[in-house]
Amino acid sequence: MALAKLTSVLLLAAPATASYAFYVGKSLTADGSVMVGGTGEEVSSHWLQLFPARDHGPNETIQVGVTDSATIPGKLIHIPQVPHTLRYLSMEYSDYEGFPAPLTNGGLNEKGVAVRDVFADNREDLVKMTPTPQTGVQYSDLARIVMERAHSAREGVKIIGDLIHKFNYATYGGNSHLIADKDEGWIVWEFAGGRRLWAAQRLNDSEVRVLYPGYIEDFPVDFENSDDFMGSPNLVSFAIDQAGGAPTADATARDGGYKYMSQAALENATMAMVPVTEKDLMERVRDPRIADDNAGYGQVVSLHQKQEDPDLLRIWIAPTGSVAAPFVPWHLGVESIPPEFGEHRYLTAGSSSTFLNPDYELQEASEFAGRLFKRVLYYMCSAPRTLHPIVTDMLKGFEAESQAEVSGWVEKAAATLLQQGQRDLSRNLLTYYSHSRAAKALELGNTMTAALDGYIKLSGSWRNPAGSQINGGDDDITVTCLVRIDPDKPAYEQGLSSPTS
Ligand SMILES: *[C@@H]1O[C@H](CO)[C@@H](O)[C@H](O)[C@H]1NC(C)=O
Ligand SMILES: *[C@@H]1O[C@H](CO)[C@@H](O)[C@H](O)[C@H]1NC(C)=O
Ligand SMILES: *[C@@H]1O[C@H](CO)[C@@H](O)[C@H](O)[C@H]1NC(C)=O
């Protein structure tokens, strides 16, 4: 029996950006792995960071929550750290809705648990119910703690539930997390209001799910008897109270996409690719119908059935929106991230009001991958019909090379070294490979920007800005190539020039 539509009780419309998450069940993929893809839609700079496993003292704590600069002001609190945190890779960022930096939407940990955070609607009255100052764990804390602690997707859900139960949830209006491992996925929906409300649904082998924003449709009243649902103990009573009885309104969750394509249309487009490969999921994540300047990075990961050494877990990451940036393969066994893919001041909160911390002198002196590929995006989208196909071919060619090397020799060589007990050498090899590929990506970016700059100027296509404000306003117009075109027609028949609105 369903609690009618969870969405009709706890849902409302909201902001312009959400971040995408894609889940593909293991019976729909070419190699039987669960696959996860996504973006992070934050204005802020994004950078790749490796967090090694660490041991912690008995009384260590971590700071969680939001400060009084958040859109719904709050107070930071300290909660207990666990004795050991796991190794993980994450795209970090510095700013969202006044939340304290650094922030994360997730990534991949050494137990093969992948996490994505996605905005999820909440009803206005729930948001208004949120006490101020609010305290509790917020979306980025939850994503990070799951990567630090979870050995499986199901455990990740329980960790979120326990944290919200103990410490409450701090929010800018509601979020969801997609958590996946080699067997299954889970969507966890956290609600505003300070009522410790959350709900979670399991995603099975034969499902595709796209979150933009996150959603759960039917939710059973007797969810506690089901292996496929979890939630806070007060969820059902709260929903029934608020709706004045069992609600029955139609849910429109799957049709609620904020960009041209709804979640349902993107799910169908992914289904049409079955059996899905990593290359296919990259194509979905960088789909020019949904990808624009909002996307701070792209990620694709396969969670394989066969139990592999944690060092060989691999995630593909584009250093900014993948419509204009290549996915680079990173194994959990890498020992470092090149400075060019680390934190820089371009788009970093506070950089226009402070001088550089001298400690970062050399890092800031290095080229920044995120900035380089933003330039490719802006050149490309100035004439998308001509330039988007060319850039896409180059990015795909680069990724095909990486894919062939990764499966051709990199992982076999690293696995052989591991079998011989040579973990250090295996890590050296993986580090050398990812650093080389990252350097090649920068070389590609420089070649592309030079060629695009020359072509645009020499073909008479250069335009100076007509106005005087370099910063965009709140009117939701961003640089896009082909966002909002009709998904049923071939992209290039529609003759859009940017920006579309
Ligand atoms: C941890 O805190 C307890 C209670 O305050 C204290 O008795 C104990 O000595 C602390 N342990 C360490 C290692 O600091
Ligand atoms: C998987 O979930 C979908 C959506 O809830 C459902 O329609 C389908 O029957 C499920 N498949 C299996 C094998 O459980
Ligand atoms: C998705 O596919 C289903 C099943 O084929 C279809 O009923 C539905 O209309 C499609 N939705 C969209 C938005 O394309």
C-alpha cells in the first residue's frame, strides 16, 4: 500500500540549479556493473582532491552544519569523529548558498561506494518551518561522511538516517543523495523543517534513475517492513498530519526537470542505450541539451561486480562541465593530484576581496584545468552548430584513447604488481598514468583554445560585449550551447545560437 505520493505531501518548486545524478542498474550495463554519473551545478570553482584513509583519536570531533551566512542562517556544531575514515576522491568546491567551504557533492570511496548530492524540492511550509538558527548536518557533510564511513550503499543510507536522528538536518531547502555500490543504488531525500524527516528508496538492477531534482514517488506506509525503503520514524505520521489524511494528488516528480528535458525524458534516453557503457554514460552527462555553464564538473563511475583491489577502483572526472572538457580516469590508488587540477582562485569564494595566501603561491601559479576548459566552453558555444560537433569529437577521441590504455595495459600492469605484493609500485604506476593523462588533457585544452581563438577571430566571428556588466544576473540566462532544444529532433536541425533563453 502506498502513502499515495510522497511528492505531493512534501514537495514544492524551487531553484534554478540542482546538479544531475544518473543511476544505471547492473542488468542494464554492458559489463554488469552498477553505473553512476553526474554533475555539480555550483557557480564556484571546483577542484579534485584525494583524501587518504586516516585514524582519529578517541575524542576527535568534526564541525558540521551552516553558519549565519547561509540562506537559512544556522550555527555550526561539533559531532564525534569515528576512529577510522576511508580513502576517497572528491570534486570539492568553495561556495553554495553561503555554506562553509570546502563543500562536496560526493565522489568514490575505497569500498566502492559512490555518492552524488542533488537538490530536491521541499514544500514551502516545510522550508518556513525550519528554525533559525538551524543546527544539524548539511548536504555536503552527509556526502562527505558517507564517503568517509560507508562500506555499502545501504550502510550509507543508515549513516545518514542516524546522523539526522541524532543531530538534525541543516538545509537551504531540501536535498537528496544518490548512493550506489556494485549491487544497488539508494535515493535518500532529506527534508527541511528541522523535523529530522528523511525517506529513502532502493533502486534495483533493472532501473535507470535520473535526479534533477531528486525525487521518490510512491512510498509505502508500512515501509518499515520493506527491504526497499527506509525513512525516519515520524515520516508517515508527519505526512498524514500535514496533508490532512492520506494524500492522493498526482505526482509530477519525474516530469519536474528544470531544464528542457525532464527526468523521465533523460531516463528514457539512457534506457535507449542499454546495454550502457561508460562511453554512453559520458554522452548522457555531457548531453548538450542539458549541459551548460552551470555544470562545475562531470563524473562517471562503474562499480564492478568482481571484487577488485580498492586501488583499482576508477572514476572518470571532467575538470569542468564535460560538454567542453574531457573525462580523465583517476584510480583510488593514485598518490597525488597534479596542481593544475587542484584548488585555484578563479571562481573561488572570497578571491576578489583578499590577496593570495602565500602558502598557495606555486599552486596558483600553475595553470588551472577548470579555467582552461571554461574557455573551450565559451569559444565553442559562440557558434555551437559549427563548433560543438568538432569539440565533441576531440573529447571523445581523447577518452577513447584513455579507455583503451586503461583496459589495455594500465589496470593489468597495476593488478600484476599488486599480485606480486608491490603495492607501492602499483600506486606509482597509477599515479604516473593519471598525471600523464591529465597533462595530455591540458595540452588538448591549450590546442583547442588556440585553434578556436584563431578560427573565431580570423573568420570574423569575434564579438565584443555590448553591455557593461561581466557578471550575470539572477535571470537564469547562462552560456549554453544547445540547452532547451527539442529532444525529439536532431540537435543540429534546430539552428539555435547561444544563449538560448
Ligand atoms: C576523552 O574525553 C574524556 C572525557 O572528557 C576524558 O576523560 C579522556 O581523557 C579523553 N581522552 C583523550 C585521549 O583525550
Ligand atoms: C525495479 O524497480 C522498478 C521501479 O520500481 C519496477 O518497476 C521493477 O519491477 C523492479 N524490478 C525488479 C526486478 O524488481
Ligand atoms: C518514457 O518512456 C515511457 C515508456 O516507453 C513512455 O511511456 C513515456 O512517455 C516516456 N516519457 C518521456 C518524457 O519521454
